[in-house]
Amino acid sequence: MDSQVRKKLIETAADLFYRRGIENVGINEVIDRSGVARMSLYYHFPSKDALILAVLEHAAEIRLKALEEAKQKGKDKDPRSRLLEIFRPMKEIVGEEGFRGCAFINAATERADPADPIHERVARYKSALRGVFARLAQEAGVLFPDLLAWQLLFLWDGTMTEVYIQQDPDLVDAAILAAETLVRFALPQPGPGR
């Protein structure tokens, strides 16, 4: 029962924080919208920040799991294709109703102090995402996997932001083409006579 209450609070808060911003949503609204008693909320989350961190943790698990599933779909493909396969979940993310850009970037913007635990949690998620890109780049035999990982992360974040600003999910296709170009140029080029 406790896990159901916790899950309901996280899902309710995630929806409210994403749609309206974490600083624009109070604990009372989360309580009212979730239908959970105040004491139950404070039993699971001693503060609003604890709730925000739980929401970000939950979102990170979902996003990283989607990338892992995309990696698995591409496991029978060549390493270059596997690298590009992880951009496919972005189409689903930006196609979600009420898409407002990257929830992590939004949270980091609202909590701009790098020492803030919410900002730190966002940085850990972005580092994990970059790690996924780097591992795939390494498997693909890219010459500078860390550099490519950073470039793909920039492309990922920029695309999420621009799709929201322009309200155009088809921009993901342009991002996939850009990722293909980055990957192609990062792979070792065959030398003369090969």
C-alpha cells in the first residue's frame, strides 16, 4: 500500500512539475491533486525537495530504460546503427501529449545553483546519458568516443529544447540526420588501398 501511495505522489508531482514548473507548484496542490493525506506525503517525502528528487529519479529510470530498450532493439545491427538507434526514443518523448522540453533541463534552469541537490541530480542524469553514448561509441570503434558522446548529448539536449520552442516534433528527423553525420565522421576512415 505504501509503495502505491508513494508512486501516486511521484506521478502526480511529476505531471504538475513538468506542466507548470517545480517552483510554481506547492505541496498543497500535490496533496489535493493526488488525493493523498498530508501525513502520507510527509511520511514518504520530508520536504518538497525530497519529492522533486524522487520525481527526477523516477524520470531518469524511465528515460534510461527506454534508451536501454532501444539499444537492445539494435543489438543485431552494426555498431554505427546501434549508436543511432538510441535517438529513436526521442520521437516518442517529443510526441507525448503536453511535451514541454526536457524535464531535467527545466529543473536545472529552475534550480540554477550547481550546489543545489536538484541541479546535482540533473547533472548525474546527463552524465549517465552521456555514458550511454560513450559506451556505444566505444563499441562502434569511434576514434574519440568521449568527444562523440559530448556531441551527441549536445544534439540530444538541443533537439529537445528546439522541438518544444518550435512545437515541431519532425525536427527529431533532422537531429537523427545530424547524429548520422557525427557518427560517420567519428568512425575511422578506410585508408588508401582498403
